[in-house]
Amino acid sequence: MGMQEDKRPDPLELLKKIKETEERQKEDFGKLKIFFGYSAGVGKTFAMLEAAHDQMEAGVDVVVGYVEPHTRPETNFLLHGLSFIKPKQVTYKNIQLQEFDLDAALKRKPKLILVDELAHTNAFGVRNKKRYQDIEELLRSGIDVYTTVNVQHIESLNDIVAKITNVSVNETIPDYIFDRADSIELVDIDSEELISRLKEGKIYREDKVKLAQQNFFTKENLRLLREIAMRRLADRISAEQQSQSGSTDKFANENILACISPSPFAAKSIRWAARTAEAFHCNWTVIYVETGDEDRLSIKEKEILEGNMALADKLGAKTLVLHGNDVAETIAEFANISGITNIVIGKSRKQEGFHYFGRIDFEDKLISLLDKSEIHILSNNESSREWEQASKKIAFKKWMQHWSLSWTDTSKMASILLSATLVSYGLQMLGVEQYNLSMVYLLGVIVTARMTNGYVYGACSSLISVILFDVMFVSPVFDLKIYDSNYIVTFIILLLIALITSSMITKSKIQSYLIVEREQRLHVLYDINRQLLKTRGLTNITAIVNEYIGRLFNRSVVFYTKNDKGGIQSDLLDMTSEDDADYLISRDEQAVANWVFLNNKIAGSGTDTLSGADGFYLPIASEGEVRGVLGIDCKKEPFNHENRATLQMISSLISLAMERQELSDKQRETTVENEREKMRSNLLRSISHDLRTPLTGILGASSAILENEDTLDKETQRRLLHSIQSEAQWLIRLVENLLSVTRIQDGSVSIIKTDEIAEEVIAGAISRIKKRFPNRKFRVSVPDDALFVPMDATLIMQVLINLMENAVKFSPEDSTIDVFLHEKNKQAVFAVVDYGEGIADEEFPFLFEPYKANNRKNSDSSRGMGIGLSICMTIVQAHGGKMKGVNRIDGGAVFEFTLPLDEE
């Protein structure tokens, strides 16, 4: 055991190799340098242009991709001497806008390009929604980039800056862009000097200076922003130091969970969690709990929820959607199981109204259910009055939707209550006590709640049942006993029981629907995984994927795979019966799919890249290599976050299946190539043996004639010349056989089958063999009716010649060679029979091999190691047939081969 442990690789060496591999991969990417500031006017663009001039003087190919127009003469002066890429003209709402021309930059491909304003949002119609996505494409193409950004544009700091300055910034960049930059240069000046520059008109025009001084450019604001910028850069430096030192405790034991809702203020919780996770260098998760009321969310709420999920993804969180009746219980259960240490939630203002009376606050209930997690509550009291009013309207609409009516459910309720009344009458006539009849109506309430939608029918059936029971079965009948206090208490209790029961049944219906939906998705995922594990062939894999995804999402699907030219091709389009999705393989949609294939990023409908497309496109990648692209129909409705998460899980299964198929194909190619090498080697050995004897005979006979030309009689010369001719013919046959077998094995010759009359092929073979052996006897047995066999007549004739030649060699000269042909089980059976000594038992394992080790001779060799039978087997197998050799009981051997009569 000790010796085995000593042979194990050193973990530190493995980590070193992994880092070296990552560094080699990074060499193919461009370098990103960010000029970072805490406010406009600190000199970011000026510093970037100065650095660009330094690079140009050092011989670097520098190009200005885009620089925001400035009124500052010192900045404009630095633009002189630099090469430019002409901005792209984009028309938006009848306004001509200038944007960075990404395609021109990729075509020009300089060593270094300058692209100002990293957080800029591109105009509608440009390929990418954000400029940082343009820069990512430049980096992937190996182009170095210089760019600029201010602290208020970093996504996780957006709400803090907004709180300080009372200015909400909409243009932001994900934190990972800032963190992954190769270098960051802080451009910093004193806040007093910045205000002086503002007053001098070096930042904004004179008409905007006063307004800026009153709002953003105050001393307090600038000092705080400057501190935040420095701290953010210091956090980055600290993280880099920990990473480079190889510290094993980089990830703390903290695990942060942010709980969100369809509220615009949930973004505050997400950003707080992102900042905290960055500070502790720990994992963090964002979850949303579905309770079954999501179909009642307004369009605005759904958009906000999707936006919150997208924000969490952009900031690097793990996002999950959980299902449960009670939000607090679901979150607590997840936190206790997952080892969450910190939970952040938003606290809204105290809700007022009679329906909130006695209800425990969400955060109080969550605290009571948690084991070890700490809760951080963020106040949302700064919410605007407009949002509060909109929330109340939405809440009222939700409440009203719970009590909506329909003719179908109303008729169901009426029928059930009528049936309960008739059953109660029947039981009363049988002498059942009136108090027991109330159970019949309670059963009717349960059935009504089970068979109808919403809460309204359960509540209405509860009230109507109590009234019917009171009027129809409590004496005096047909009288509402509201004056009797005893009956009133009984009826109130009965009403409460019915209401609670119907409400619980309605909630259980909603929960069961969610469970069935989740179970269906899990079953589909399991089924896809099971099918992919046993499926072979890329076409079969794509067919299974399209079928299951189309069934799961009820959308049309297209699968693009890699072609031989390094691009993609549409392998399969699976359309649902409800729509026509031919557009998924249109030229425009294929261009989007090709971009996804080249850049290994999602694009299309609902994304920030090529969002004008009607399909959503997801790369199928493994180990950084894109193996295909999956396209989903989103023309009617975009993909939500949960659907994307499910699709990404499926894509990981697809990538594993495609990777396994690729490895299998490579292994098969390697095996085939090894077999070919082995065959070539065996053939060379066989040739070396088979050529030696005939060449020696030809050399000896020709030398004898030349040396004894005057002394040899004519009979001796004729005998020697005949020997030379015979040996030469044998060599010609050997070369023909050799060429045939090698060309068929290498695949350079395709078997072209035509319907041939088998008797004519046999006759042709016998006529050729008789020219070589005129004294031998051949006997042929064929069916009475002509037998048409799909074959390559020339090759099959060669098989018959080889078999008959083999029979001639190993049978007495006065014996007869029999050739048989008949039909059996839709197969044409050919047989060549000789009456010689037969095949030795030790030769059977090597009968159809061209070369045997240990100096064995195969059965068709009279000189060395012949390859005739090996060639026969190769030709027959290429026709889809089979071949065998056996000994006869009475002596001799039979070589039989079959050819299928059906070409399929």
C-alpha cells in the first residue's frame, strides 16, 4: 500500500498543471484594462488616450473604436495621430445615432482597441444590447481593449450610489466584468479640484453646471463616491492576493441566501447579497418561492420577477425556483438543509386592513422556523407612492380573481347541491336524524370545492348548504330559524367547518397541480437521460432531444450540429402541431445560431444579444468546445427563467451524450485504423513469402536458358519457358488479388451491385480457370430457373476463380472439382467442392487470414503464405454475405459462401 501511495500524483503539481492550462487558454483571449473613476470629469478618457499613445510609440497597432465626443480641448488633442474606426449610423425613432461598429473592429482586428463608456446601452437594432458584450466579443477574438467606467455603473453598487446621490443610474455592468479585467487603473483627483473643473465648464456645458452642483456634484456626494471607488478597488486587490497566494481558506464558511419576490425592491436584496458574498468570498443563492398563484401575477410583476432573476444571474448567483404553499416554511426548510448561514429579505411597510388582522409577519415566522441561519432585513420604506398604489390595485385584482365566476362551475355547484338535497330527503324518509343530514351537505361542499376552480364556489356552497339544511330539514320546514340562538350557533359552526374544508381542498388542488408539473419535468429529465445513455449516433441523439424538448415545453425545436467546415448545419426541425416554425431554419435565425456557436453564449429572444430574433438559442458545450446549438420557438411567448434553467440542465445531458458519441467514434476510427495497419503489415509479410518462390523459379529458368542456349534441346527450352509463363501468371493473379483486397479494405472501391445471372458468372469463372488448367475436370450444378443475384460480377468471379484454383492445388489431378449453386432462405449459396486431403484441424482458426505466425501455412498456399482465401472473405463480406470452409466426411473440403438476394 505504501508503494502505491508513493506513486500517486502530487496534488500541488496537479494544481500547478491546471493553472498552466488555464493560463495557456487565457493567452488566446485579449487583455482588458479599465480606467476606473468615481465620477464624470476625473480624466478617465484622457488617461486612456495617453496610455494608447504610449502603446503606439512602442510599436503596438492601436485603433480608436469609439470615444464619446468631448468639448474638452486637451482630450480632443490626444485623438490626433490615432487610427479610427468609423462609427456605425443607427436610426432610432427618426434620430441618427452613432454606435461602436463591432463588425468593422473584428474585421480590422488590431492589437489594441479603445472603446469608451463600458456601461453604455446600445441603440435598438445593434447586435448586442450592452457595450460590455461588444467588448467580450473583442476579447474572445484576441483583441486587447482599453475602456472606461465610473463606480456608479457597477451593478452591485448601483443602489448604494442611488441612495447617496438620489440619482438612479440605469446603465450598469455585471460585477464579473470588473472582476475579470486584467488590470484596472484608478483615475483619481481631489473632490475640490473636480468641483473647480466643473465650475470652469470642463465637464458639462454652462447651462448644466448649476443643476449638477445642486444634485450630483456636492462635496459630500463626491467624497462618499471616491471612498466607495477606492474600497471597491481595494477589495479586488485583496481577492487577487488571496487567489495568487494559493490560500485554502479563500472561501469562508458563509453561505448567503437572498429571497426575492415580484417587487422592484427585491433587487436591493440581490445587490446586498452580491456585495456581502464578494466581501466574504463565499457562495450565494437567490430563490423565489412559487405558491401556485403565479398565473394571477400581472404582466408588470412577471417582468419584474424575470428582471430580478436575470440580475441575480448577471451578478453570479445560483438561482432556484422552489414550490410550496407556505413561503416561510419552504425557505426555512431549504436553508436548514442547504446549510445557509445568512438570509436577506426585504421588509415592507406594515400592511393594514381587516384581512391582515392577527396574521404573523413573514419575517417573524421565518425566524421561528430557522435553526442556525441569521436574518438580515432590508427596509423598503423608501418605496414610491405610485408603486404602493399599483401594488394595492394588483392585490385587489388578485383577490377578485379568486372569486371569479363561470357558467360551467356554477352548474356543477347547483347539480351537487341538488343531489345533496335529494339524498338528504331519501335519508330522512328512512328515519335518519336531521343532524346527520348535515354531513351530506358537508360532503357536497367538499365535492364542490374539488370539482370547481377558485374559492368562490366553496364559500358559496358552504353558505347555501347551511341555508338549505336550515330551511328544508329543521322544523318547522321552509322557515329560516334566525331567531333561535341554539340553531344559530350550530349553523355558524357548520358554516365555518365547510368554509375551512373548502379552502383547504382548494389549496391542496393548487399544490397538487404544482407537484404534478414538477414531477412531469423530473420524469422528462430522467427519461431524456435514460434514452441518451442507450442511444448511439448523432442523428438519433438529436431526434430524441427534439422530441422530448418539444413535448416538455410544447414548442418547436431546431438542433444545429457542427459540420465538416467548422460551421453549423440544421440537423432536425421538430414542429409542434399548433404552429409553423419553419422560420427557425431561415437565414436570419441561422445567423443567430451561428453567432451562438462561435461565441458560446446564449442569444435571441429574451436575451441582451440579437434580441430581435424570434427564437431562443442555447449552446451545447462541453469542456469549452461548442458541439451544437439548440433553438426554441419563442415567437408567441419568450422563455422564462425556470424554463431556461430546465433547458440548461437538459443541455448538460446533451453535451455529455455528444461527447460520449464523439469519443466512441474516435475509438472506432482508431480501432479500424489499427486493423488496417495490422492488415498492411500482414500483407507485406505475406508478399515477402509469396513473391520469393515464383521469382526464384523465373530467375532460375531464365538463367538456365541464357547460360545454356546452345546446348539445350527444344523440349527442355519449351518446358523452362512454360515454367516462366506459369510463374508469371501466378504473379499477375497475386497482384490482382492484392489490389482488390487493399482497395476494398481501405474503402477506395465501393461495391456497385447489379442483378446478374449467377450461372453466367460461374460459367465465366470456369472458362478462365480452364485456360490455366486445361486438363482438369469441372462439374457444375445449378437450378433449373435462372437465379438473379445482386453482385459485382467481376469481384464474385474472382472469388470463384480463387476457390477453384485452391481446389485444384489440393486435390488429385484425375479428380473432379464440383461447383454448386442453389437458393436458401433468400440467399444465393455458392459452393466449391474438392476431393483431396481436406483441411488440417490446426489450420481452421487461420483459414481466412493472409498471414499466420509461427511459420504456419494457410490452406490456399502452395508457395509460402498465399492470400487467396483472405481476399475471398473480404469480397464476400463487402457484399454483405458470409463464407465458411468445412471438411467432407468422405474426404476433401467444401468452401461455401452466400450472397443476399435482397439488396437491403
